[in-house]
Amino acid sequence: MRTSTVEIAPVRLDDFRDSPAGNPSESSDSGDDALLDAYSRAVTHAAERVSPSVVHLISHQSGGPRSARGSGSGFVFTSNGYILTNSHVVHGASRIGVTLSDGRSYDADLIGDDPETDLAVVRIHEEGLTAVVMGDSQAVRVGQLAIAIGHPYGFQCTVTAGVVSALGRTLRAKSGRLIDDVLQTDAALNPGNSGGPLVTSRGLVIGVNTAVILPAQGICFAIAINTAKYVAGRLIKDGRVKRSRIGVAVQTVPLPKRLTTRHNLRVESGVVVLAVEPDGPAERAGLYEGDVLVGFGGHDVSGIDDLHRLLSEERVGVRTPITVIRESEILSLEMIPAESGGHS
């Protein structure tokens, strides 16, 4: 039986270095490098465009034996010194200091503060400042690049990047009202980032950074810039955002199934009146403690959040039909909401 041997020539890595088809990792690495370069350029461009408008705020709270001090971020949105930030950064401050990106420092005036949306406007008296360019938060898409710029822990102009994780979130303000249309991002935020801008790869501001969910990783929130533009306009015009109120203390309660079936209600819960303000809109309309509000202005009310959304500025002074349940019976009443001082 004849046997034969076959000699196999050794394979050298150099044999493949000039042949992209022979080395798939070579072309893959080149593509990855190109993508990383494009990503880096986008973040760098956005940071260079927006950073000159980002400011560091120091708020001084007087009272007690020692003066408390807090810090946060903000951004210039008009060249004559109007700055947008979070309400919780400046709320109740006796003095507000602002440091620009070039190191210049100023005392700022509080123009207006809206805890209901956690937004505030302050102003420094300076002209010719570099202002951000506002984007359109309605045009934002999940997955797009999101870049946060601010002063966490006082470190000047820190940049973090991630993506828009979700749209249309709601966030509860300290006042108890829900803030609607909130952007969720995984761009890292830390204490001191509050009030800074969330921007696109083109450097357009799409949100105002406001909150972090602890101890979760990568769950951060920004107030949509469309909301911020509206609120800022109202704060500059009136110093506050007007809303309506009806003069009651309320609580969300479930409705018995027999009631919803009997009256063919579209809601399974309502708002029970716990207290009525003397001579307030609710009392003048004939609302009593124990009444359950299930309709307001032709809209269903299934809880406190529904009622808060319906108590808008447009309702102030306007005769509004309401639907209540009183001792198992449905009643239709009318009330005229007043301008809010911060309560329902």
C-alpha cells in the first residue's frame, strides 16, 4: 500500500494584510473607527457650540444662624442676559450668583419661578452674550444622540453623552402636580447638572436637565424645551405662570362598581372633596365635603392629576360645568375657577 504525504505551507499573517477580503476584521475595524470618529465629532461640535452659553449658579438661602448655599446650572437663551434654569436651583434664594463660561461673575435677578414645571428664569445685566439655539422637542426621536452640559459638583462645563431613552414621560413636581412631556435620557447627570441644557448633535437645546432616579443607573430626565419655551415666556411677561383653582382639598378614590354601572360612567375612580375653602369657587358652586368630582368642563376626572391638567389659565373666570356624585346620585353644577395661588 502506497502512502503519500502532503506538505502544507505555513500561513503567515502578513499574507493577508494587503487583502481586505482576506481579513474581515480589518474592514470592520476601519468602519468602527469611522463611526467612533463621527460620534466624537458630533459630541465635540455640540459641546463647542453650546458650552459658551452654559452658566454656573450659586443660590444663597438666608435664615437661621447660617446661610445655606446651593448650586446648579443654567443656560443663556437671550443675548441680553436671560437665563433658564430649574426652579429647585433658585427657589427661595435671597441672592443668586452667576458665573459665565469665561469666568465673569454677576449677581442675578430672579425674573420668575414655576415650581409646577421646575423651571425658573433669572437675568444678569449684560449685553452681547452668546445664547443657545432652541430646538423642537416634538421632533426628537428615541435613540438619537443626547448631550448634557452642566456644572456637576461645581466642575466647570462637564459634558456627558448618551441617547434619548424615551419620550412623553411624566415627572411629579415638588408641588404634587405632574410635569408632562418629559424626556428620558441615559446621558449621565449628577448634582449640579440641574438646569443645564440637553442638546442634539447639532447643538440645538431639546431639554432642561432636571432629575435623576436614584439608585438607578442611566435614568435621567429633562423638561422638554417646548414646555420650557412656553413657561419662560410667561415668566418674563408676568413673573409667574397663571393657572386656575377651585378652592378644595381633594384625594383620588375608587368608585363602587354599582355606581359606575348605574350611571354609565367612563371612569372607575374620581376625586373626593376633603375640605372646601370658605367663599371659594367650589363653595360658591355648591360643592360639599364628601362630594366626588368625576367631570370638569366636559372632560372625565379619574384622579387628582386629571384635575390639575384641566385647571389651566384658560379656565380662570370662565363658567365651567362639573359633574359630581353626592350620596350615590349624579349632580351637574357650574363653577367659576379663580386664579391659582398654588393650590387646587
